[in-house]
Amino acid sequence: MTAPWSSAAVREAFPPYTLRDLGQGVRRITAPNPGPLTGPGTNTYLVGEQAVAVIDPGVRDTRHLDTILAAADGRIRWILLTHTHPDHSPGARELAEATGARVYSHHAELQGARDADFTPDQLLDEGDVVEGEGLRLRVLFTPGHACNHLCYLNEATGDLIAGDQFMDGGTVVIAPPDGHMGDYLASLRRLRAEPIQRILPAHGNPLSPPIDIIDGVIAHRLAREAKVIAGLEQFGEPATLDALLPVVYADVPAALHPLAARSLIAHLDKLVDDGRVHHRDHHWTLIQPT
């Protein structure tokens, strides 16, 4: 949410329709959709040598599709989705029609912002494995940013193709009803136990060292939660979202507050679930310990 996606340096580092070799059998093509939510654009990853898995085909764009097809050179066997937000999955069906590959995703359907036309060929869940011809990806169910969010762990290299679990240079938006802050934090914590060597996010450059990245995101979210609690204490009476937003996100440019409002709701929902905040008629009140 705070990534300087519009800078000239970022645009130069992530030109659309350009294949970048990231090593360890991974290549990246960034879709032509930069913006506040997508940073320099949504990364499409091609993983594998003999047989290729395409992860997050991105937006429906003919030139982006052609770049994927040229890079894979007839070797696409799987089309995998981390989740079905509209910057990740719309290109999947056309890619499947062009290659005959099957489209895989989690079974949950999003209720908020989503690719309404998306239909998978096969469903994936925690512990499933995508395997063949020198490639083995283990499926990790990581809800939080979206209720159908998956990550893919290359067990041979330790690469985690992480979708919107992480964002280079910023934080992802957790937007209810499909986003859930408690689930997001739980997903981050479970990733600490995985043998990850490098994180490949959907937006931006590879991230490492993994434990530092994971712990940093957890710390950031908990610090923001503390600001929510402090803001409610400051008001001392039922507070509205509009009143809390400039207090809790005083460190975020006002132009980004409409995006921040979504994550603020997610933080408040978590605090309600935790029994620390009461919610009634669009007002939130801190529950004082007895």
C-alpha cells in the first residue's frame, strides 16, 4: 500500500511484456497494470524447465499472453492461481485455451472484489502437490488477504510463490468480507515453519531473508492494531470509521486513506473476534478489562 509504484526507477525495473530470469528455474513477466494496489504490476511466474507451471496469468491482455506463450515455448502443463482477484486470474482461461493446460485454484469463491468469470478445471487445497518432469510444488492454504489464497512452495529450491501474502516495498490490503486479519496473521505464522529460502511476491522483487520478512509483516500488523486500540482509547466513546481513520493511519498519505479504510475494518473485525472491541451501528468501542 505504500510502495512507490509510480517512480521512474520502478517503471524501468518492471517493464511490461519483458521476461526476467530470476534463477532456480523461475522466470517473471510483469503485467501492464501498475497502480496503488498492484505496485509495478502483477507478476506472472513461469516455474520449471521441462514442464512449466504458470502462476497467476494476470490481466486479460493479448500481448501479455503472447509473452507468456513465447517464453514457455509449448511446455505449459499447469496454470495455477494464488487467488482470484481481478489482477491475478482473468488471463487464465485464454491461456488454457491456447495451450490445453488445466487451470487450478482453491475452491472458495470470493464475495468482494473478484474475477467473476473465473472457473477452475481442478481444485487445490492444503497439502496437495503439483508434480511432474522435474517440478514439485507443494500447495499451502494461506487465507487472509483473500479467503481462497494459496501459496506454492518449490520443495527443491525453497522458493515460495507467495501471491499477495507479501508485497515488495509495502503492505497488502486486507479487505473484508474476503479478507480477514486474524486469518492473515495465522497464515503468516504458519509460514515461519516452512523451509522457505526466498519469497516471490505477486508485486515487486524477490524478498529475503524469509523469517525477517515474515516477522516484519507480523510486527507491522500488530503495531497497527496497537494504534487502533490507542485510537479507541483516545476517543473514550463509540467511534466511527471516519473518525478513527486519520488517527490510526496518520503516517499514511491521505490519498491512500480509502485503501487504508479496508484494512482498518479488518483490524476492527479481528479485535471484535478477540473480544477486545464492541461493534454496534457502525460504531466501535474498546472493551475495558475488568
